[in-house]
Amino acid sequence: MPAQTTGRPRGTEAPLTAREHHAPSRLYWTWLAGTGVSALGTQTLVFGLVWHVALLSPGTAAAVLSAQVAPRVLLTLHGGALSDRIGALPVITATHLALCPMALAGAWAMSLTDPGPALMVVTALALGTVDALHLPASASVPQLLVPAAAMGRAMAARQIVLQGTALCGPPLGGAALTLAGLPATYAIGALAYLVMLAVLLRVRSRARRTPSADTAPGPHHRVGRGLAIVFGAPVLRAVVLLTGAFAVFVIPFSSLLVPVVCAARGWDAVTTGTAAGAFGVGMACVSAVVLWRGTAPRAGLAAALGMLTAGAGIAAAAAAPGPTAFCLLSLAAGLGTGAFSTHVAALFMTGCPPDAVGRAQSVVALAQWLPLLWANPLIGVLARTLPVTVLLVLWGTGAGAAAVAALCARPFRTAALPRPTPRPGRRGG
């Protein structure tokens, strides 16, 4: 396993204490705070964008959402290659230098005139293009700032922050729209990007970067090299394949299957929201435990058992006799999802070669996005012909089968995260 950088200032060669081995560095927390502010600004901006086009027509809303997703799918692999080539932090800085004036220009333009559908689509395309460059770089930063033994806690904290921004962004966007109109959502985004740029000034001055050893002559060759690295390593390959199955069978549960099931059974919107919220609470609880206590020693085994638990909860929800039991089973599925996501993210991050982490993260991101492009429409089609109980059993069984396959793969089942190795003679060691 390659040595991990620690977020110490350049020139610092003192060994890490036991406490530093166990916990992410202060520099990581600084970066994560800025990332949370930036993500909250993006969530607010996108909510205002989607709300505005939804008032125009459902077709326009669908076009805008597709315009944001398409560049991610097409350019993410190249975004990961760029991150490995010039460094994750320079790429994040460049994307925020582009986002900030774009958001300010949007706020100014929309305060002067009512934007039409064409401008909304162009804005969504720009956001999606920047995301394709930013997301792989952002996902690779923990390897720059966190020792390997603390990676589980670092990834759990990142998951909590991103989940929190996803929950808080739409209410903030709604309040901004109500009080000040659409330009306010863009102004909030611009302010958030300025905050992140200030954070990046501090982080970039102190973080170290592993120079890329990839001498491939062009971006397409570097992308191909990244794919070869991921699919050539048994554990990384297993994580990518399991992540794809997770995207098909587990991710649509709270966002699509829960509303479909509740509507079919005649339950009200409060029950639907409670069931979806219970799933999120389960994920958050496991993330908080991992942040507090760290990951399980056998991360691969914990991830597979977590997905198996999620699948069992989804399948068992088919037999739920009432809303309370359905919400409890949704909570169980969320607990399993939290165990899966926290452990598999740390396992993947520590297994990535330092000079290819951006490309590896872009591959695992595509493993989530591509299946969702057809999984959600497939659920919509099947829901017209199959009872919702059959859908729940099918999707829960699919998640369970993928987990069993992972358990049967010995390299993944036995994969473990590095443990702290305190140095003798140091305080705490």
C-alpha cells in the first residue's frame, strides 16, 4: 500500500502520534467545512433553477435536469484524469473560480429580466460540466490530507456533511426564493464559492501532493490507464461492481420506491416523508458511529453485510402490515446502507494508488450514475404492471444477491483497512 500523506506542512518529518493516526487532521476538517459550504450553495442554486423551470413546464424541468447530468456522464473520466495530472486542489480551485463569476452573472442577469428556458438549459450544462471536473477531484482530497488508519472516520464525516447539505439546501433555496426571488439563490451560491476559495488558500498552502507518475501522452490514454488500474485490482474492481449493484437496487428505494409504495397503499404524504426520512436517519446514525468509533477491522465484510441488511430491509418492507412497520424497515435499510457506504468508501480510497486516485474516483462515480439512468425508468415501467410488493421483493433480492456475491469473493471479503501503528517513545504511543 503506498504511503499516505498526512496534511502536515511541507518539511515536517516528525512521525505521527497515535492520536493523529486515529483522527483526520485539522487541515482536513478545514477543507471539509469549506466543502460543506460550497455544496450548500450549489444545492440552493440548483433548487432555485429547477423550481423556476418546473413552473414553466415539466418537459423543461426534465430537459434542465438532463442537461446537468449529461456532462457528468460524458466528462467525469476526463475530469479524474485532469485531477491526477495537475492535482486535486488546483482543479477544485479552478472550478470555484469559474463557478463564482458564473453565479454572480446569473444573479445580475436574472434581476434584470425573466430568464427563458434556453438560459436555464445553458446554466445547467455549465454546472454539469464544472461538476464533471470538480467531483472526482473533491472525492480524492481525503487521500491527500488523512492518514490511512483514519480514512473511515474521514469518509463518514464527509458523508454526513454532504447528506446535511442535501437536506438543508432545498429549504434554504425555498426561503431565498420566497423572500428575494430567483437571483437570491444565485447570490447565495456565489457567496458559498467565495468562502470555499478562501478555505482553499489555506489548504493549498499546507497540503502536499504526490506527483503523477503517469506518462501517458494524452487524456484518452490517461483515462484508459485509470480504468486499467481500477479493474486490474481485485478489491477496487469488486468495489466498483458492488457500487453499480448498489445504485440499481438500493439508491432508488427512498427516492422512488417509497413514494410509489405509499401511493399504491393509500398512505398519506406524512407517512411517505417519514419513511424516506427514516432511511436517511439510519444512514446518518451509522455514519455518526463510524465517525466516533472508527470502521470495523474487516471493512469488506462489513460493507457486504451492510448491503445484505439493506436488501433484507427492502424485501421485508413488502410484507409490512402498516405504516409504522414500513418506516421501521426503511430505517433498517438505511442502517445497512450506512454501513455499506462508509466502509466501502474508505476501502476504495485507501486502495487507490496516490497518482491515480482522481481517475479511480471518477470510475466509481460513473458506477453510480450510469445504472441510475436506466434503473429509475425501469422501476417506473414495472410499477405499471407489477404489484408494489413484487417490486420490493425483486429489488431487495437483487441487493441481497449482490452482497452474497461480494461475500463469496475472498479478496473483497477479507479486505481490511490499515490500522494505527503508534511509534514508541511518542506521547499517546
